[in-house]
Amino acid sequence: MSFLTLWIPLYLLIAIGTLFFVWWRKNCSYWAVRGVVSDAPALFYGNLRNVGRTQTIRDPFYNFYMKYKHVAPFGGFFLSMRKAAVIFDLDLIRSVLVKDFANFSSRGAYYNEKDDPISGHVFNLDGASWRNMRAKLTPTFTSAKMKYMFPTIVGVAQEFVKVLGQEAALVAKSDAAKQGIEIRDLLARFTTDVIGSCAFGLECNSLHEPNTEFRVMGKKIFTQRRHGRLIFAFAQAYPDLARKLHIKLAPEDVSQFFRKVVHDTIAYREQTGVQRNDFLNLLLELKKQENGLTLDQIAAQSFVFFIAGFETSSSTMSFALYELALNQDMQTKARTEIETVLARHNGEFTYECMRDMQYLYQIFCETLRKYSIASVTMRKTLNDYQVPNTKFVIEKGIIIVIPVDAIHRDPEIYPEPERFDPTRFEPEAVAKRHPMTWLPFGEGPRNCIGLRFGKMQAMVGLALLLKNYKFTLAPQTKVPLEMKLESFVLNSKDGIHLIVEPVESS
């Protein structure tokens, strides 16, 4: 082996390192040379260096928003190695999400339909694929279709009330009475059973069996990653290359589980002619149409319906019960409204009955304001965009970040933002605020397609729980709550422990 041959790998390494250093320096200065406010990024991690260490995912966006919101309409940010523009100005947010939506219709999220079919769902898809899927799915989420699923949700909620009562009775008799019940896990089991029934037509039974496969797989989606942060960031930054490298993000067993559940359930229904008022039945109708959905496409839509429905709703309900346990006057007012509305509907919990519970809806809205489950929403710039009334141009390919949580906790929009106050969402108060100041479901043509279902599930669960039980804080529940640093959705660090008592004994 010659001397030169020995040195070739070292020369290549030096050359690659030099090229990377030049590229990184240029990338780091991208916003500064354009006169856009920005903070220096850290190598590989961008402006998210401390997320999971000393910060939650919402902290860097909140700090950036508060630092620059009065300086410029947007600021330059780095999502790991990816350039992004964080929007501060509410009118500019409306332009991105609504007025100029055609230029921001993509989310810029990574998906790989070929190697990882369940990633090809309506939340991830872009371009014509997204438009076609959204058009097909939109009719399945109308108020009329939600009414079909309403009795199923009520049935699961009534079973939840029984299970919670049994759990509360057991705890009350034990030495752990003062420790209360960890409500977040129970609520996740409730929403797992609701989604399992409404999305897949299956009785998951996780209320009675906490370790059912559906519940295990549901938890795994939010607690285990197939790859580390850098591989995830690479796939998001260079999606075409990541697809060529066959990178998949969903854990393999999760992907296989959901595909098998959908395939087996569809085969059974087609063989037996069984019909159910659920999401899967609506997707089956789409399968029969010309250019209808494939089995893998149905599996992907069912999968996102599951992950979007069970975690967000259970977390929202957990935070709502926590706040109502802290604010007993609000809890009493909500319970009184629930009882009054039910009496007006002859004691029958119907879809119309739920819609009449205005104060409970305000609690739902205020919970989503104070506890934004997803701290940001994102879009991708499809063509160079001249920012209205400025000299700035946001170039094609730049990711747009809407800092939802930061807006929701802006004291100039919501005075004393850490105070829980459902009156903020009285119709008169809402009418006085800019329409882009409450964005838990996004806005515009690409808002959350399942917002009606999410609202319905949470409202039904809260109404039946508050009707039957009084909730107070257990001693180990911290005030204020501490949030998990490593979670990419908002989640309390140590759970939420509440003392649960039947209303008639309170």
C-alpha cells in the first residue's frame, strides 16, 4: 500500500469537513445578511439546542416571540439545520394561513408513503396529494357525520364514569386515599377506547385493561422514536434524499400493527357486510368510488385520526380538570350548567344538548389557550413571498412557523395569561380580539380537519365527569404544573393527581 493511498481518506475527510464548515457559516449568516432579526444557531441543533435538556419544545419559540415581536413582523429561526421564519404579526399570520394560502398550502413535513405507508396521511401530505385527500375526507367530518358517532362517544363516556367511580371507591378505602387518582392516564384510556371504536370499529377495552395492545401502541407513538433527533432533523430538512435512503420515522411494530388492524377489519366487514357508524365505514365508502382510497391510504388516515384524537383530547381534558380542581367556583358553575341543560333536554345527552353548554365550551377554549398541546403550526413557502408593506422576501422553501403557544400566552392579548379565565371566551370578548389570537386547530383551508370530533369528544367526557364527580387537587400535584422537557407535545411531568368524590357526597 503506497504512502499516498494511506493519506487519501484523511484528505477526503478534511475536504468534506471544510465544505461543511463553509456551508454552515453561510447557512448561519442567512438571516443576518438579509437584515432579519435572528439569534445565532448552535451546530446541528439550530435554535433548539436546549429542548429536552432545560427547555420544553414551546420555550424557545415563546422566548423568541417575546424578544422580537415589537421589532419586526417576523424573525429568522433555525429548526436544527433548517431555515425558518417565525411570524409575529397577526395580519401576516392571517395572510399565510388564509389570504395567501395558495403559497403556503404545504406543511413541509417528512413522509414516505412507499417505505412507511402510514406516514402518507392528510396531515403530512402536500400538493395535489393533499388536496385530493382533503377533498375526499372533508365530507366525513361534517356536523351531520359527527352526530352519527355521538352515541358511541356517549356510551364510552358512560362506561368511563363507572370505571372512575370504581377506582375512586377503591382509592378512598386504601391508605393512598390522600394521593388521589392519576387522571391523565385514565383519560388517555378513555380517548383510546373512543378512537378505537370510532376510527376502527373495535372494542379496545383499555378502560378495563390498561395494557391492551391499542393502548401500548398509542403510548409508544409519543414516547419512542425510531431515530434520534439528528436523523429526524435530517429527514425534515432533506426529504427527497431521506426517501432515497428509505428513512422511516414510525416504529416498525407500530406501523405493522395499525396496518394489520385496518386490513383485517376491512376484510371482515367486506366478507360479512357489517355496517357501523364510524370513521372506517366512511373511508370504506371512499374506497368504493372511482379512484378510491387504497387499503394503505385508509390505514394512514385511520392512524392519524387515532394519534391526533387520543393524545390531544386526553391532555386537554386533564388540564381542564386540573384547573377546575384549582377553581372550585368554576367547577360548580360548569356542573350547574350541565345539570340545567340536561334537564332542558329531558335528561338525554344529545348532540344538541352538548352544543347548548356554552360555559363548558368556554372552559374547553380557555384550556386550549393556556395549554397549547402543539406549541407551533408550520407551513412551507412554495414561491418567493414579498412580505406585505416591507422590503423583506421570504424565499421559496423556507419553513413558516406560527408560534401558537406564544400568542396564546401573550399578556398584551390575554392579560395575566397564566390565570385561567373562561370569560375570555364569552362571545363579546372573542369578537373584540384579532381572529388569529386563538389557533389550537390552525386556521384557513388547512386547519385541523378533525376539530369537530376533538371538541365533541372532550366536551362529552368533561360533561359526564363533572355531572357525576367533584374534583379537588391531591397534595402531590404541583401548582403550577411542571411540563415534561423531552415531550414534543405539552405534557405534565409527574401526571395530574386528583381526589375524586361522587357529587351527591360532596
